[in-house]
Amino acid sequence: MSEPDFIESFIPMLKRLTAGVWISDRISSCGLFHIAYPRVPEHLRNELRTMYRELCRDDMPNVRKAAAANIGKFIATIEQPHVKNDIMLMFKDLAKDDQDYVRLFAVKSCIDLWKQLEPPICVPELVPIIVKFTQDKYWRVRCMVANQLLELCHTVGPDATRTDMVRAYVRLARDKEVEVRTTVACKVTTFCQILTPEITVQHILPCVKALSSDSSRFVRTALSLDIVGLAPILEKDATIEHLLPTLQSLLKDSFSEVRWNIVSKLDQMNQVIGIDVLSQTLLSVIVELTAVRHSWRIRHVMIQFIPIMASELGVGFYNDVLVSLCLQWLKDKICVVREGAVQNLKRLAEIFGREWTSEHIIPQVLNMINDKYSLYRNNILDALLNLAPVMGSEITCSQILPVILAASKDSVPNVRFHVAKVLKSLASVVDQSAVEKSIRPCLNELKEDKDPEVEYFAKESLQAIDQVIGQNKISPCS
């Protein structure tokens, strides 16, 4: 619209809506002021501010609700002096409104209002209102404050953050409503990032400890998602003294989601306090979490964490505590855990070397090859295949290959064709004589198997081996 049309048509329409008898007219007008205000001259701006003030004081709650919902957009278009003198009065009216949803939308507009004001003005004017909102009788208002508290702290500045806003956070963390405590719990790390470690230890960690034993699993779950992030903020000594006991409590939580959230982020704790301290304080809990009765996701994460502990703590620690667990996981009921256990053994073999693996791992893995369940026997074959490159050709030919060849006689076709696939990969590990004397004859025998899948994979493996041998025979000159 051109400027003359805008003044002659849009503004009169806005006035008619604002003065309308039907509340739907006045509600609609609230969303148009931020469009009109930047395009009108000064004398009309004064009139528009007056009109909006009347909407904020309208007799109908739905109109005041619409005014509160749109005041943030209106604030962004108004000059700072008028924000202080006019909009502040409107906001205070809305903030003490007797209708819950009016106050709720007033909270949402706080950040827009604070961005338009200088800290010397907004701190004494608005911080008391926000603190009062944390005691509002309507829980959704308190929840909205909790949701916006971090951004409010950034807007207000460090001085208020270290006094009133900390008290506001503590009050919300002790709120009687689960939704409010949940909102606060999932923001603990981001809130503490703008505080000093001393204030965090003195005021926030007592709340964290209380939230970790909250009666609601939703609160504990929200806290477990975020609490490990406190470690880099507190640093090593404070983390060991104040945070580790809370983590131990959460690792024993009855709800698996809580335990999973902590276990999945133990690497962050490791970076702060070191694996030695972590293993000493949490080892008993960690070992207990590997039990089958716990969530398979926890076992899967622990499998990935084991090599880190092994590399830091050494062979003795692994032999004493974790060797039986790693072997036990090879026969877990969950496929992804069994697959993770195979990769875990491979990494441990790389860390501790051939001699240790040959003494402590290979014999026990070989003993599992005759398990009564074919899925487990296949998994053992995968474990042997992954260990072979680490052990080298000699140990593979003397210890691993004979067991795999014997498995080709298995009564279950799935195991036999799995042997065929394993032998194809194993051919690149052993020397050529072992391929010709052992692997090829076994595959030729499997090629004649009565099961079509065994026959198919045996032929495929032979073709792959022949192709590799043929490429090796071709010299670069030819």
C-alpha cells in the first residue's frame, strides 16, 4: 500500500477494529499494531500507543490475552523512550492480570521488552516481576519462566544473574509441579555456564542432588540428560567431591532411561576426572549395569567404553575385573550387543597384543564354538575372523583356522554358509599354502552341500579367492 492509502484506509480500519463492539474485532486488532506503527507519523504513533494501552485494560480477558500475546512484536517497533514510559506500564498491567493466560503471554514478552531497555532500567523494573512470576499460582506461568530463564539471565546481565536469578532458579527447582521441575532439570548445565563454579556448588548443586532423587521419573530423566555437562564447569576436584555421588545415585535409578543417559556420556566425565578416578568410584556400579536385566543399550555403551578403560588401566585391571564380561557379551540375547562384543575383543587384542590375546582370549573363544545355539556359534566365527588379522598368519593357521574348518561340518546350514563367508575373508590373512591346503578344499566340499545357500556362498567365496590370486599373478609389466 502507498503511504496515502495506508493512512487513509489501513489506520481507520485499525481504529474501527480497536473500538469494535464484538470482542473478535478487538482481538484481531492486536495483531496489526506492529504493522501500522512504523509507517505512521508521530502524532498517530501517540494515538496507537494509547489505543494499545486500552486493549491491555479491556474488560474481556480474551482481548487482554491477545494484547499480551502480541505486545512483544509491538515492542520491537517502538522507540526506546516510549518503551520505558508507555509499554512498561502496559506490561505491568498484564503481569498482574487476574487471568492466568494473560500473565502467561506477558512472561513470553519479557525478553522482547528487555532487549529494548538498557540494563540500568530493566534490572530494577523487570527482575522483581520475573521473580514474582516464579511464585505465580498458575503452574504454566512458572513453567514459562523456567523455560526462558536462561535467555532472561543473558539479557539482564551477570549482576542480577548471580542474585535474583539464582534464587529464581532454586525456587523453580523446588516447585511442587512436575512440569516445572522437569523444565528446570534439563537446563541445569546451560544455566550454570553463566555462573561461577563457586555459586554453582553453593546454590545449584543442592538442587541437583534433590532433583536426582525426585519422585517423578520424568524429572530424573531430564536431569540425567544434562547433568554430566556440569563436569567441565566444575572441573576435576569439585566434580569428584560434589557431582560423582549424584551420578552414582542416578546410575542406580530404577528407570532404565535415566541409567542410559548417564552411561552414554561417561566419556565426558573421563575427559574431566580421568579414567582412573572414574573406574575407582563408579566401577562397581558399571559392572552391575552390565547385567542382563538392565537395558541392552546400556550394555552396548559399556562395551564401547571397555577399551578406553583397558588402555588406561592396563592388563592387570582387565584380567581381574572385565575379562569374563567381555566374553559373556559374545552370547548376549541382543544381536547388536554380540556384534559390539566382537569389535570389543578386536580392540582389546590390538591394545594388549598377540601374546596376551593368545593366552587369555583365544582359548576361551574357541571353547564357545560348540554352543548349542547356532546364532552364538556364528558370532564366535565372527569373533575369530576379527581376531585373525591382529594375531597374524602363524597363530591363525595353528589355532583359529582348524576350529573354523571343523565348523564347516555343523548340522545347521546357516552356520555352514557362514563358515564359507568367513573363509573368504580369512584367505587374505593366512599365507597361500594354507589357502590351497585347507581353505580351498573346505570350500570345494561346501560347494557340494545339499543346502542351496551353502552351495551359493561356497561358490562365491571360491570365485573371490580365485580372482584375488589371479590379480596377484599378473605382473605390472603385463
